[in-house]
Amino acid sequence: MIPLPPRGPPPSPRRAGNPRSCNARLADAGLREQVGYTGQAVCARTGGPVENRSTSHRPERTCVGCRTVAPRDQLVRLVMEQAPEGVAPRVRADPSGSAPGRGAWLHADASCLDLALKRGGFARSFRGAVDTGLLARDLEASYPLAFQGNR
């Protein structure tokens, strides 16, 4: 029996494994980026812009009340507690930001809380009916400067 040659072209080295950024490929090849006529760093291989790694990434989330995007450190995380069958799960504040389960984010402002309650933002975020009866009291206890006296 005669062995058959492999079908198709051999895989290129760029496609093998996980695709990496242009910066990483340049560093592996020992190349440096070139500076184009605009002053922006340009990849020597592709001619495209090289991503700037000096900027810090700040995670952003959407407030369920006003629906605006804000940095995560300006919002309060809310989670739903599991409830027995037939009872709607209760929403509570998560000051540590690390409780398990689906979370919703809210500005530490009473007007955003009112908007979320009025527009049904919690039911939308948690994908079902939730109990928000004690939420205002919990938020006032956890974040007294933001929620007290505003309602």
C-alpha cells in the first residue's frame, strides 16, 4: 500500500495554538515596532497599529436604574438569594462584590434605586421575579451616606 500525501497545505505557524497580539509576536521574533508618520506605533509585520499596554483597564458595568455605564468601583453590586420553591428570591447588597451567582449593579443613589424599582430593572437583570421589599433598608444599612435621607 502506498502512503497518501497529506491533504491541503501545512498549517501556518501563525494559526497554531492561541492567536496572540501583534506585540507578543514581535517580541517573540525579536523585532521592535516601528513609528509611523502619525507618531503611532506600527507593527513591522502587518503595518497595523500596535496596542498600547500602558493604559490601565477599568471594568465597566451598567446601572439597572438609570441604565448608564460606569466604572465598577462607582456601583454597588446586588445579588439574589435563593429561596424555597414558590417564593420569589430576595435581592440583597453584596458589599464585598464576590458573592456567588448572578449580580446586578446600581449607583449608590436613591434616585437610581427608585428608577430600578419603577422600571423593573431587577426582574430584567435577574431574569425573573424577585423580592425587593427589604432592599432599600439593606442599602441604607450598608451605605448610609449614599441612601439615607434621600428617599
